[in-house]
Amino acid sequence: MKNTLRQVFHSSKFVAGFIIFVAILLMMFIYPLINPGNPLQQIGVGTFAKPGTYVSLYDATKSPVSTFRLPDAAEKRLGTSLSEEDKVAMVEWFEAVGADISDLDTNDTEKMLEMWDEYYDPSAKPKGMIRAKILYYGRLDKSLKEMGGSDSISIADKNEEGELEETKKILDTDYVNTKDVANVKTLPLGTDNFGRDVLKELVSATGTSIRIGLIAGIVATLIGLTFGLLAGYVGGILDDIIMFVTNIFTVIPGFVLLILISYSIGQEQRGAAVVAIVIGFTSWTWTARSVRSQVISLRNRDHVNLSKLSGHSLVRIVLTDILPYIASYVVMAFILQVSSGILSEAQLSLLGLGPKTTEVPTLGLMMNWAMLYSAHTNGSWWAYFPVILTITLISFSLNLMNTGLDQVFNPTLRD
Amino acid sequence: MKGYRKYFGKKLLWFVVTFIVAVILNFILPRLMPADPVASITGKLAGGNSDASAVAEIYKRYQKEFGTDLPMIQQFFRFCKNAIHGNFGLSFSQYPRSVSNIIASSIGWTIALQLPAILVGWLLGNILGALAAYIRKGYDKVLLPIALFLGNVPAFGMAVIMLVIFGVYLKIAPISGGYAFDMIPHLSWNFIKSVISHYQLPFWSIVIISIGGQAVGMRSMSIYELNADYVKYSRFLGIKDRKIVGYVFRNAMLPQVTGLAMSIGTMIGGALVAEIIFSYPGLGSTMYSAVTSADYPLISATTLIITIMVLVMTFLLDIIYGFIDPRVKAAQFE
Amino acid sequence: MGKAMLEVKNLKTKYITRFHEDVYAVDGVSFTIEEGKSLGIAGESGCGKSTLALSMMGYYFAPLHYISGDIIIDGKNISGMDPDTVRKTILGTEIAYIPQAAMNALNPTQKIIRFIEDVVHAHDPKKDKKEIREMAEKRFAELGLPAEALNKHAVELSGGMKQRTVIAVSTILNPKVLIADEPSSALDVTSQKMVIKMMRELMEKGYIKSMLFITHELPLLYNVTDDIMVMYAGQLVEKGSAEQMVFDPVHPYSHGLMKSILVPEEGTRGQKLTAIPGAPPNLKRPPDGCRFAARCKYAKPECRYSAIPEKEFEENRMYRCLMGVDELREVYGNE
């Protein structure tokens, strides 16, 4: 046993997979300690806030001010408020009035604005340009002027008479230290369509999905193992019956069964655990088949016959003379089942047949929400990409472990 | 030939038995639902109608239409009789279209998308895997982990990533539907062009997914075969390495046919979900809309059709396999 | 003395393991087989006899590597030849090989006749398929194999049939030297006899001119080959005629080998079998002195450091031991 373990941990593939998987598990346990709270709490109003650090504007205006004169501040300010579309429109204008744009860099905001001042003429009517477009350039010009225009923003409050009165002036050289601002929230992966913290949700969903995979794997392995042992060891008519059932369920696609059963259970009854058990119930055939063929080859080995002659009970023979020999296969099948269970949950959820949505997030549900709210078409990559990456990493790590084990236990494949 | 007939007969028998079990499961499972489906539909259709007798009237009408007032066994035979005639009743969500009408309009899309995609993916995957086994060096260290990693990206994930990169950012191909939304299916160049451009993303995402799994399997199969005794023997008889590689790949590829037969059920599951991502007008999307609108006759019919498709594919592959691989022939035909 | 068909001079080859260690599996082997003669090699598993068979083909692929020495087939030195030339002009036509596990030697998904076509075409790409079929049918008939076997896949043949087919295919191009690596070990007794009969026929009919037969069963060699060599730890330890080797072995290892196997002759029933104690040395670092010293009950201290040369004695006999022939005969005579 100890020796086998040592051998397994000599396989670089297994070790790589193991490290990735353990890292995911650690993340699952440690992150909630740093950032506790309900993962489904809607902290944001509105959908899909970008990843980043959010500073409370309200608190910031009241924080102590330091003055900095940074040389590139103005340019940066313009750069972030000048949208990509505006830049394209500006270049189009330059082209239309015949300016030289051969070495123009659209990221060089300063140069762009310089050229704009030089070439824009509100009275010009470039050939072929429709009126709406000319008007648009008028508006663009105005907003460009405003961007660079004022060097302060006034904050006004209503006074006793109900009139606005300036209470504070914020200059473009005013800075506050984020440490002085009472409310700063860092959202490494932004928020989702419901305004939830995606990272917190992802960590919790990963945990749930791994649990679903484990339950599905345990259920499938137990059923497959029992059937395989009975069919292989007892043989006879029992073998025929079990193989009949197994063959049928090998051919009927498990995914279809999964859909039918999940649908039949109904939304209300469908908790994460129920979904996991259903997945397990539809994916045991492979284990049953391979366990059976292994047991058949073991059944007539000398040590098994010796046990039989010594009058040991069936349970004892199975536990001491059969199971240790097929343990590696069972473990390998179990690992694959955990990984396919996680994937099945995700696919079910995408079909709208996942666990009910109010209790816990799962990776599949997160994916489903992101798709329902078109995260993929509106550029909110943080809502779906980390989910895909997590599923891929989990199944990659499990498969690596499986390949590593395969190489240790089936040396013909060893490189 | 006699042996082959026996093999064929045995496989056919299995096919029929599995088919019957599939139909029974398809019939029974939705009926085990704790809630009365007819009642829930009635509730939905009755909407704000508070007149109890009117609701009861609707309920009775539906009960009659779906035959839920009959005993189970009678219902089953009715279900079978209707199914044979292609009659799966009326759809709830797309009333008054019939279920068979909806399926007829989507099944072609699914077959045209998935069959070529899975086959192309299978072929490319096998070629890549074989090359990988033959070249070995370099590949193993760098490309194999990448291939393994890509092979583990779920089908829907690959679909989303392809959609975002090629559809949303690069704008190479349209991102949803089977053809431009302002078109009505008809035979014209414009329509065909539109269909082809909409075909690209779903097709390639399924292909890439199939490649990953196949290539890794083919690689280890080829390595196993490359170490076989006949390789050494053929070499010592002066046969060219290129020819021997041909033997090896043929032998490694044949079991992959079984692999395809075994995995086609799983692959279809992933591919159906990819259809949903691209709103492709096939069975996957139909099933999705059926699930979201609780259209229970439609769900039952789509699952049945998918099962039949998988069964037929598996059956055909089994038959082909028995025919082309003498190892199976020798074992099975006797 | 007849014309030498195969001459091997001081051949050395090694395996390179996946941990980049060298294993000297064949370490300076020399011998000659004359036209019309057969030579047997005996030794326990791992002594390098199968590696010697592979090394003599002049065609090396990982993990086996050539170090030095000559292989001369009918006057032509093939060592150091370009591998592709060896493949085209030597393999199958000058020297042919029958593998240890004939069970898996044939491509399972190919018909026998297609394989024969590939073999012939590898040397003569223009040869007509019809001609090849005729040739194959004729050869199969002469060797007592059914012509239908040609149209079958390897999986459809029985074990004995498979082995005989392999022999027929290997010799289809009339090689001058045939190397058979335990061709009959995995077979039942009847099939074994048929295989042996077939090999003799090949020699008698002149399809092959000489044969090297490798086995771990000494008594089988006595029945099959003219001469016998005993190999130990990558080196030859004794050589002589079949008769001499079985009834008058000299080297302590040959004695041990004879005692550890059953010779089915009258009076041997009830004779005790004794195994040679110990295990062969690790060929990654072969010992300086006699390689058998660690297991030899008559080993002296000097056996362990001085390299032992091959010593000729009597006619056509050789052994590798520090002790003299008479001394050895006396010691074993008293046992």
C-alpha cells in the first residue's frame, strides 16, 4: 500500500493533477474566511459591474485632500473619457477633410486632440456626408471642448431657502488616499447580472459543484461496483440479468435519461444533492462493466479458490481477495465519474434543469445566468470565463490524476 | 458469411430490445412526476381565470386530449400507436403546432450540424493522436498537456469562447441562429450563404471538442500498437517504416470506432448544449425552449428522437466495426 | 570445413534504458555457422540470447544500439552498412528472423497474403501480385500448409498454424541465414514437433542455408541442431557439438544448466533436478572477472578479478573458464 502510494506520487502527471486539485480545494476553504458572507447576496444594483476596485464617491468627497500636479493627468483624463467609437469617428473626419493620417496613433490622445483643433471646422460640409453625421460631429466637438474645459467641479447643497449653494470645489489636482475613504470595495471579478460578487459566488459554486461531483461519483461507483461484483463473482443468471440492464443503459444516452429524470422530479424537489444522486444513477454502467470483467479474471485465481475451500463467506472473499485487486480500477473510474458529474451538472443547468436556483450557486447555474443575461455578447467576460476556466481546471486535474494512475497500474502505456 | 448473419442478428436483437426499453422509460419517467402535468398546464393556461367550473372544464379537455384519464397500460399503447404514426400530440408552448411538426423542422439542423462535426472531429483527432504517437519527442512535453487541457474544456465553454472571439470581437461569423433572422428559409444563393456562415461557429466548436478527447485516446492506442510484436517482426523482414506505420494506425484506429460508438451518446449531450449557446434551430434549442416553457409533450418527443438517433448510430457503427475489424470478426462470428 | 554462411566477430551491442543507463547485453560474441549447418544457443532468461538474435540482424532501433564487431553473411560484412541498404538488400533475403512470440508476430488485421506481398515488395517493388500469390501457394503446399491460410487474417489461425505461417513467411525469400528465437516454446507438443519438422525441411530443401536456433530448452537443441553454444551474461561460455554439449559439458555453468533441466531419456526418471543458486550479474556494470564466479561452487579468488579468455580445446570446441579442461572433468566426474 505504502509502496503503491509512493509509486503513484512518482508519476509527474498524477502529481500535477493532484496539486491543481488541492489548490482548488484550498481556495474553496480559505477564501470564505477572508471574504465571509452569503455568496448569493446582491450587493450591486444593476447588472455586470466590471472587475476592479470601487471607491465610494460620497465618502471620497469628504476625505482629506492632497494636491498633486501630475504631468500626464489631463491626458489620461481625456483618454479614459474619449471612447473608442469617438476616436474612430474623429479619424473618419480627418480622412474626409483630407488630413494626413498615415502615422496617426489613435492611442495618442494629445495628438488626436491637437489634430482635431486643427482640422475641425463646424461650417465644413465634407462631400458625401449625411446631415445627421455632421450634426454628430458638432456634438462630439462640444463634448471634447468640455472634457478639457473646466478645471474644477462644484459641489452644491440646498441651503435653508432651498437654493443651491456651493459648499465645496473639487479641483483637478485634488487627490484622496484610498485608505482615508471609508468605503472601498474590491471586486476582482466584478458582479454578475444580479449584482452579486462573482468571485465569492464562484468559490461557493466550485465547492457545491465538487460536492455534486463527489456525490454523483460515489453513487455511480457504489452501484457499478455492486453490480459488477455480483455479476462477475456470482455469475449465472444474476450475471445475465445485470449485464442485460447494463448493456441497455450503456446504449441509451445517459444525458437523455438525466434530462427526463430531472424534468420528472420537478423544479421544487431538485436540490443540489438530488441532482447529484440523479447524475450518479445515470452513469454507473462503465464501472459495472469494467469491475465485472476484472472480477471474472480474478474469480478463478488460486488465492480466491483457497479462500473458498477454507469456507470463508462471500463477503469476506469479496472484501479480502477481490476488492484489493480491483481497487485501482475502481479509484480510476471514480475519479472520472467525479469529473463527468461536474460536467453533467453544468450541462443540465444550462438546459434549465439544474438545482433550484434559490439556495446555492453551482458552476452550471452561474453559466446559465451569464448566458440568460447575454454576458457573452455584451462583453462581460468575468461572468462566464472564470466559470469555464474553473470547470476545465477541475476536470483537467482529475483527468491528469487518472492518467497518472493508469500509467502506474498499466505499465504498457508507460512512456 | 453465416457467422456474420448471426452477429448481425444478435446486434439487431439488442437494438430492438434497447429501443423498447428506451420507449418505455420515455413513457414512464415523465408520468412519475409528483405533480400532475395536466393540472399544472391547466393552471398556466387558465391564467387569471377564477371561474372554477371553467378551469375544471379546461382540465377535463386536456385530460382527454392527453389521455391521462385512461389506465396506465392503455395510455402506453396509445402512446406507442401514436408514436409509430409520428404523432406526439400538440405542443403546449407553441400551440397549435404539433410536436412532430416542431421536431421535423429542427431535426434536419441537428443532423446536418452534429453528424459532420462529430465525424470530422473524430477523424482529425485520430490523425493528430497518431502523429503525436509517432513523433513523440517535443510533443509530449509541450503539446500533450495543452491538448489534454483543451480536451477538458466543456463543449458549452468552447462554444462560448469561440462565439466571443470569432463572433463578437473578430466579427468573422454570425453568433446566433441557423440563418439570418430576417430571412425565410427558401432555396436561394443568399439563403445558402447565410446558412453556411451561421454553420461555422457551432460546427468548429463541436469539432474542436471532439478532437481533444479522440487525440489523447488515439495517442495511447498508437503507442501501445507501436510496441506490438508485429512491428518488430515486420521491420526485420525489411518492410519500410512508412508501411509499418500504416499497419499501426489502422490497428489503432479500428478500436476508436468502438470508442466513437460508446461516446456518441455523451458527445451528443455536449453538442446539444452547444446548440443552445448558438441558438441554433436544432433539437438542442428545441429541448431548451421546451424545458423553459414546461412543454411536456415536446420534451418527451425530443428525448425519444435523440435516443433513437443515438441508438441508430451505435447500431450502425457496431455493424461497420464487426465488418472491418477481423479481430472482432474472429471473436464474434465464430 | 564448409563455406561459412554466418560469421560473427566480437559483436558488442547495448540497450540504453529510459534512465539513460547502458546495459551491455551482448558483450564480445564470436562464432561461425557453416553452410548446411545449424547452431543452437542455450541459456537462462536474460542471458542475452534473444538480444544476440536481434543484434545479428544488422538493423538496430531503440533501445538496442550497436557498439562494435562484425557480422559477415556469406562473405558480405553487413555491420556498419546504411540501415536502409540493410533493410532493402539484407533483411528477409540474406538473413531472416522468427520471433519469440509468434502469437503476436502477424498484424492481426491483415490477410496473410497481403503481408507476403508487402514483404516481397519491400525488396522488389515491381513484382506482380499474381506471381507472388503463385510463389506463396507453392511454398505453403511444399511446407504442408493449407493454401486457404493465405486468405485468412492472423486472428483466424490457431497457435500452431500461426507459428508455421510465420516460419513460411520469414523464409519466403530464401534467406541464407535463419535466426529462430524460441520458435516453439509457447506451443503444445504436437505443434512443437511440426515446427521442428518444418525447420528441418527448410534446411533439407535448401530454402535456407544455415540456421541459428535459440532456446532455453537444451534437450530440444540436441534434437534440432548440429552444434550448441551456451551463453551467460552476454558472453559465450562454451561451444561444441550437440552430442558433446549434452553428454560432456565442461564449463560449470553448462553443468548447472544440464542439471536443471529434464532430459526425457531412460533412467532419468527419479533423477533430482537442481537449480543453479544465485542470480546473473547486473549487466549495467558487468564484473571484471568471470561473470559466473559469484554462482560457481568451484570459484577461486582470482576468478573474480582477471578477465577470462575463450579457450579452444579438442576439435571445434571452446570454453571460458580459469580451470583446465581435465581439472573440470575430474571435479564434475567426482560429483
